[in-house]
Amino acid sequence: MTDELSAEPESASTRRDFLYLTTGFAGVTGMAAAMWPLVASFQPTADTVALASAEFDLAPIEPGQRITVLWRGRPVFIVRRTAGQIAGDQTVDMSALLDPEPATARSLKPEWLVVVGVCTHLGCIPLGQKTGDPRGDYGGWFCPCHGSVYDALGRVRRGPAPKNLVVPPYSFLTPERIRIG
């Protein structure tokens, strides 16, 4: 008789453990199913990923020419600089700049300048990309909203803008092709 009594609690214990494990597994599975949409909502959407980087062909741009492209919904100014512009930028007195930054920090290759075309004061788009636009006293860009003036490297020279035009992350894929972002 003692064998029968000891066998019965062992069977109930095994059944109870099975029910605990099954219930726990179902709870964890249900919790994971409920959390999946929440975690998925933190991922960027397909259109955001598509705008993360963009490639542009530089071959048609002549020396001295400026173009505007869109990246992440913002204008990006691309300038193919002339030898005279490059030489002139080397002679600028850094102490005269509001946000001192040497020419080598503003472009990967001296011939090319790539900057986000948004004024660092209040987000206006500076003039200077078109041939007839005012470019200020330094041959760069002029912000019509509050009068900030940028030089040919996008460095703020005068006005309320606190910083230079932003240089976006970019790289040269080939000598005539860049990827921004």
C-alpha cells in the first residue's frame, strides 16, 4: 500500500508541473505576440530608409557651376569650385570667421563643396545658387530672412547665423559620383 500512495502524488506533481510549463509558455508566447507590433513601430518606414542616402552624378557640372539637389527633403548645394576660388579660400584669416573652420574641414576634395542649403539661424534657404542671386560680400550665399552672409565655403561671415552651413555626411563613389548620407 505504501507503494500506491507514493505513486499517486508523483503523478499529480508531474501533471501540475506540465500545466505550469504549458501555461507559462502560452503566456510568454502571448506577450511576445502583443509586443511585436510595438517593437516593429520603432523601425523606420521604407520611404525614410530610401531617403537616408542619395547618389548624384557630378560629371555634368562645370567649374564654377552650382546645383541644388534634395536629400532628406532639404536642399543640398553642390559647387564645383574653380582654381581661383580654391586659392582664395586658403588666404582667409581664421580669426575673422564667426565659426572658424579651415577649408580642408569643409570639403573632401578642394574642387567640390557640398553643404546643406539651410541657414543655421532660423532655417531659411540662402540665395546664391542661381547666377543672378545676391551672394553677399564673400561670393557665397546670402540669407534674405535676417541677412546672414556666407562665404564660398559656406562659412558664416556676418549676420545672426551662429554656425556655418552644415556639411552633410558624403563620400565619393567615383571621381564623378557622390553619395550623400
